[in-house]
Amino acid sequence: MSTPLYPVAPRGELREGFVWIAIGAAIVMASWRMDRMSQHGAQIYTAPGLWPGLVGLAIALLGGFLAWRSVRRARQSSWTAVEPDDTDYAPLAHFRLAAAFFFIYALLLVGHGLPFWVGTALFVTAYVFVFRRADRLAGARSGTQRGDVVLALACGIATAVVVTLVFEQLFFVRLP
């Protein structure tokens, strides 16, 4: 019987699991310390830290599952059993461009006088257009520039509308 190989060595997964447990626990602790607005007559289910706390708990539980799975895998094979990685990753230039887009959105477009929905629509439209065009020019996707513009505008407007409505109407969060 051969030793099973995994995409990530069990030792690496164990470390990653503990990191996710720590991140989730930090989120739970931070949300627990948030003001519960009880002095304003708010109920516990409307406390600002409820959803972040539940998300943090889910992150910690999933980190625990990852750590448990790594221990199970290490028992079956070894702590270093890993298969060769032949994944075709995105070029580093694409990663840098995506990171630049995210920083521009977070630091310049949102919270500086521009309405949230406009900044979001601009960000998503530009992001979709640039990466669709790059794929098309590289031969990975067919289509026209006009099609890229139409798709990018549709994605940008739809995302801005849906995100704004969800946050303001469902979560009662006023957006800048």
C-alpha cells in the first residue's frame, strides 16, 4: 500500500489551522468587547458585535477542523507527505495589479466624499474591465473590447446596487 500524498503537507496545514484558530479567537474577543448598546434599549441580537463574533467563531472552528484533518493525515502518511505542485498560478504582475486596485479602493475611493455606491461601481467596473481585457489580449478569452466594457459596467453597477441595498436595508448600516 502506497503512502497517500496531499496538496499541502500535514505539518503546514497544522500550522495554518492554528493561525486560523488564533485569528477567529481574536475576532470573537474583539466583538465581545464591543458596546452592546444596551443603554439604548437594544436587544442582544441587534448588538454590533454579534455577526462579527459569529464569523470569528466560524473561522476558529474551521481552523480547528483544518488542524484536526492535518493530524489525521499525518497518521496515515507522514508530516511531510506532499505531492508535487503543478498549479498554474496567476502571474505576479496580475497579483500586484489586483492589490493596487484594492488599495486604491480602500484608501482613495471609499470614505473621502465620494458616495460608497459610486466608488464601488468605479472599482468593480475598472477591475473587471482590466482583467477581462488582459485575458482577451493573452488569448485566454475571446470577445471584443465593447463586450468587455458592457460586462464591466453591468458587473460594476449590479455590485454597487446589491451591496448598497444589502448593507443599508438588511443590515441597517449607513454607508459613506
